[in-house]
Amino acid sequence: MDANNLTEATLRFVRENEALVEAVLFILAFGESIVLFSFFIPASILFLAIGGLHGASGGNLLPLLLAGTCGAFLGDLVSYWIGWRYRHDLTQRWPFRNNPEWLPRARAFFDKWGIAGVVVAKFIGPMRPLVPTISGAVAMPGRSFVAASAVSSFVWSLVFLGPTFYGAEWLMRLRPLS
């Protein structure tokens, strides 16, 4: 199978399984935002790839954005809850028990940036799940956290899906495969 046939088959698969792509994006964003799972999920890289494939296949960006945003937002809420629930013994739990420097670093980041830190942290891989956890541990007001998380989840999804989606879409119009 040559490269053009492989590309066409891949794009056809993406077109035929659009709902599956959205579910996968939701799960990736959700897992990437949860403190216990994020270390094993390279969601940002996969978002770039999925955005490009979806754009090249002629898909719609809005359902992808919604799936990524909702997954990241719900994952942030879980991390916030974990921080709040285990605030008194967070240092005794994995992964913090094995990496005691993480909590002070995340706390310093949170103290410096406050609510803006929730937004900024979404773009700093290791801080992405730690700042929501710290936000819960220090009992950041829920309304403030929810607002910051909703904004950051949407912007993160747009930044990691949009450029490759529109770039691939533009390239396909410029030079169709057939």
C-alpha cells in the first residue's frame, strides 16, 4: 500500500468514525487532567494529531472542541475534589509520596499566580493536574475554580486542536489526494 492509499484509508476511517473520535478526545482530555492518570497520557500530542486528521477528513471542529473541553473540565473537577478530599494527607499518597517536591512547587506556582494559575497551568504539562489538586487542597472557592477551569479547558482544546485542524484542512484544499 503506497502513502496516498494509506492516507486515504486513514482519512476515510476518521470520517466514518467521527463519534468515536469525539469519545476518544473526551477520554484523553479527562485522563490528562486527573492527577493520578495524567502522567501516562500524552493527550496534547494526540490532540494535535487528531485535530489534523479530522481537519484533513473534512470533519467539524466544534464537536471536537466540545469533547476536549468537557473532558478537561471534568478531569479538573476530579483533581480539585481529590485535593479537597485528601488535603490533610496528600503528601502520603501516590504520586506525591514518591515526589515530595511536587506539592511545594505546585503550591508556590498557585500562590504566585492565584486564579490565573489555573489557566496558565493547563499549558504546563506537569502542572496541568497538580494545580487543580492544590486548588482543592487549599479550598480555593469553587466558583472561582470552575470559572478558571472552564476557560482554560476551552482555550487548551482550541490551541491543541485548531492549528492542526485548519492547517490540514487548508493543505487538503491546496492539494487533494486524488
